Amino acid sequence: MRALIGLVFLLTAVLAMATPVPKHVPWPPKAPCAGCVLIQFDHIELRIPATLAGRILIPDIGTPALTLLPSPDSADNGIYLLHEDSASVMAVLKREGLDHRYGVHNLPELLRLLASPPPDKRLDQVFTVLGFDDSATITVARRGKLTVWRIVHPDPVLNVLYIAANDHTKLYKIAGHITDATWQDLLAHMTFSPPP
């Protein structure tokens, strides 16, 4: 009996630390977007409402990112579009042998493991680095070639959207002030489209 109780406590502790499984949510329906700005970010096409793009900026510091500012005169509430750098995460996966064990050769393949995450604490640590931890609410939406994981933290500064396209190795990231309305606006006007 004591062993059974110990096993229950051990399983509870492991599950409490495990990477949360994203909840599936519907992709927001397409909506008219009068006066939208068309932005092509690699293979992601976005029609951005003017309320989100009062100024479009590409800063020359840090990781190159396309920055959308709702107000032309303020950097508050900006949204940042960038490629998620895979080098450090893939280095950890390779060092631990997790890339071969789980067939992960790029970040989109890693995030697809979230549908049914293996009970591996080493993977949990990698997911935590990307923001998938037990303090976050995580959802996933799919339409066509695109899959979007939304991570909402108690601290909104840590909120992100990860975007992957089927058969592509890049992981796109949108960070910044992502409210429910912003999430709806972005996905309602987002499509997969190769650059011209």
C-alpha cells in the first residue's frame, strides 16, 4: 500500500511538471479588412489592420524583426515578427540525443510533439525555454498549411504566437502586446503564401 501511495505521489509530481498539452481552438474566420496593410514576412502573408500598424519599423539592434506599432509616435504595445532562432535549442536536443530519439530535425517538428508530449523531463526543459511552461495557457489553431500555438502568460510581456507551415523548417514568432482581439485580427488575415 505504501508503495502504491508513493507511486501516486511520484506520478502526480511528474505530471505537475510536465509540459502542458495545448487546447485546440478554432481558427478565427476570415473577415473583411478595409484599409489593411499587406505584409509579406517570408512565407506568411498578413493583412494588418491600420489599428495595429500605425508605424512599421525594422530596428537595427538585437535580433532582426519586423515591428508593428499601433501609434506612429509610441513604441508601447508593439508587435514583433521574427524567425525563432533554432541554433541553441537544436544544439541542446542534439547534445541530449533527443533529436534522433524523437525524430526532431527542426523547431516545427519539436512543437508538433506537443500534441502528445513524451514524458521526458529533458524535453520539458526545452519546451520551458520556448515559453511552454505550467504557468501558461496554451492553445493551438490550424488552417490549411499553418499551425499557430498561442502562449498566454500571467506576465503579458512573455506572450507569444509560434507559427509553422507544413513542410517548412522555419518557425515564425510573433511577440509583444497580443491581446485576444490582436490574436483574432492576426489569424483572421493570415495565410501561407510563398514570397513573390
